[in-house]
Amino acid sequence: MDLILAATPSLLWGIYALILPVIGGSSQRQILGVTAGCLVFALAAFPFVPHSYTWLTVFISFLSGILWTIGCYGQICGFKEIGVSSTMPISTGEQLVGTSLVGVLFLGDWASMQAKTVGFVAIALFIVGVAFTSYVERHGVAGGVEDGDTKANNMITGLTVVTISSFGYIGYVAIIQIFSINSFDAMLPQAVGMFVGGLVMGRRETNKLTRQTALLLIPGVLWGIGNLILMISDSRLGVAIAFPMSQMGLIISTIGGMVLLHESKTRKEKLSISVGLILVVIGIMLIALTKTL
């Protein structure tokens, strides 16, 4: 039962990435809806989770939530530029490189030589995996070389915004770890920070209160549920098991982007994305292994 629980965040986060494009809306509307959904869930869950607050806990958690919103907004923009199937492996790989380096430099992770060796092999796999995932075929596409160049330019733009978003996600995780804040304590102040960040980023969106915005609460709630279940799994199974299982949602979102969302990819691009996905998944397993060395 615990293993099923640990796998649930990956399912929810994979679905989250797939239903955002289906619901649609501008990036500003989507970030408004998602962050509102995160706050709604955090408020609903608040009476049922343990929590203890200090001013430092509240402030750092709030700041962490704003950083998450920066990450989420960039990821949403990435979905629109290069699709879910390209964005998710790139985003996950970059985040894991960043959070791993933060752990080594500031938190004393990978203390043994074995752990360092395995960890840096994992980082190398993430980097190569991102390179494979971002491959664009310029020749042989339906619209000829011109369309191939357009796709390449979109990839450059998408890679840029996704990389910026990864810095937001890395900061969101890192400052909570650096200040040793309990995840349950962080949940509500983080959600408030997410919502405030969403209001700032979506301030130019007209007609904010629409049916579409209401529907966009759904992926936000899904993300919040997955996050809470991950906290519970960490306490029951340990990070070494719960963490890699939670990251497997990228398999659902990557394959789902190509199959269910019918994202335009040539045969070579699909093959390259698949190779990149496999390398990132292997890297995740190796990162999990470092936690036992």
C-alpha cells in the first residue's frame, strides 16, 4: 500500500502537465488558476496536517512559494513553445542537476566517494538527456527547411524559459532544505506565496474570473494533492524510495504529450526525446542510490 501511495504523486503530476494544455488559456490565466488551486487545497488540508510556525518559517516558506510560481510560469510558457513532451524531461533534468549541486555544496550530500561518483554520473546523464530531448530536425519536416528553422527558434526560446523556470524550482526546494523547514510547516505559507506570485504574473490578464480560470484550479489541486502525498511517503518510506517514484510522472507527461496531445514531432525527434527520457530516468535512479551510499 505504501508503494502505491509513493507512486501516486507521479501519476497526479503527469496528469497535471497534460490537462493544462487541454483546458487552455493564456500563460497568465493558467498561472492564476493553478496557484489559486494550490491555495484552495492547502487551506482545505491545513486542519488535518501537523504544523508549527515561527516568523522565519513563514517568511522562508512564503518566499519559496514565490520561487515555485516563477518556475511554474516558465514551465507553462515552455509547454506553449516546445510542447509538454520536450519541456518535462528538460525541466526535470535541469532541476535535478541544480538541487543535487545545492545538496553537495550546502547540505553535505554525497559525503562518500562512492556517492560522489554515482551522483556526478547521474548529473552527466541528465545533461546528455536534456541535449537529446532538445534535438530539433531542421530538414525533412513537413514544411521544409523554413518550418525546421521555425521549430529550432521555438526550441531556443522554449529552452531559455524552461531553464529560467528550473532556477525558480531549484530555489523553491533549496531554501526550504537550507533552513531545515519541515515540509508540513511550509505547505500553507508556500501556497500563499504561490498565489501572490500568480496574482503578480497574471495581473495583465483581463476577465480573470471566468469558467476557464475555474477549470484551471483542477491542475493546481492535483499538484497540491501530489505534494502532500509525497510528504507522507517521505515519512513512511524515506526519501530514497519516495523521491524517485514521485519523479516518474515525467514518463506519463512526455509520452502523453506525443500520443494524447498529438504534439508535432518527426520520427527522429520522437526517438531523440525517448532516448533523453530514458537517460533522465536512469539518472533519477542513480540519484536515489546516492542516498543509500
